Amino acid sequence: MNYTYEFDPAGHLTVGTVGKPGQRTFYIQARKGREILTFTVEKEQVRALGQAFDRLHDDIVSNNPLVSTSDDAVLIRDMGLLEPLEPVFRVVQMGLGYDAEHDTCVLIMQGMSEDEDEDDTPSARISIPREQVRGLSQHITAVLNGGRAVCGNCGRPKDPDGHFCPQMN
């Protein structure tokens, strides 16, 4: 398959947000050298990606006993988004895989075509070293937890202006 964008491997992959809790926009951003690719995603896509990274990493380690463990994970200190934030497309579908030959995790993202011609569908293939996956997953958890507080009664997010809890009626 031909991809609109391909970083193999990316020097950096991160997830971040812009905006106040409850009104945040989520992004996935990859960098290779001086080139930066930014993609707009939904919060639930980010949550699913973090879970998929964890499952993939655990599967790789359990199926390959000679592969280094999460104790050897590379923790990247600077996981912030880089300016300018100019998304190349909004992600509608993602897939994650493992390239055993290169020991990299591969993220495939697909956007929505602007017309009915599926050949115009934007796509991206981004690979990162497997050792970075656990650190990225931890960063995703921190980003997700940086949002609104959750009501202890109903489990719904609390707004800064107050919260109507259906359980309190």
C-alpha cells in the first residue's frame, strides 16, 4: 500500500492536547528530523491506542523471551507537542502492528477522503522502536488523566462550572 505520509522510523511520536479540560482537542504528532506530522484524533481513539500499545508490548515480550522487558523501556522526557500544530488530516481509523525484523511498532492511520474516490484517502504509516512503546503508553495515560475530574457518584466528568449528578436526585 502507498501511504500519503510515511516515517520509518519516526524519531519521535507523542500524543497531546490543546484547550481546557472538557474542551480539549487531541493530537498525535510524529517527527522525523525537522519534518513534523500532526493528526487530529478523538479522546477515545487515544485511549484505545494506549491500551493497544500495552497489549502489543505484552504480547511481544511474552512471545519472544529474548526480547528486552518493560524494565528496559526508553522513557522520553519531552513528550510535548511541537509548534506549529497544523494537522494533515483527522484520523478515522487506526491500526497497530509489530515489525519483528526491525523490532519496531507500526502505527497505521487513515483519514477520510474528501471525495468518493478512495484513492484520495489520506493515510500515514509511522514506526517507532519497540522500546519507546511503554513510555508512550504511560504518557498517554497521563494525558488522559489531565482532563476533567470524575464524579464519584455517577462516573461522569465534572465541568468547571458545576455538575448535575443524576445519582443525587
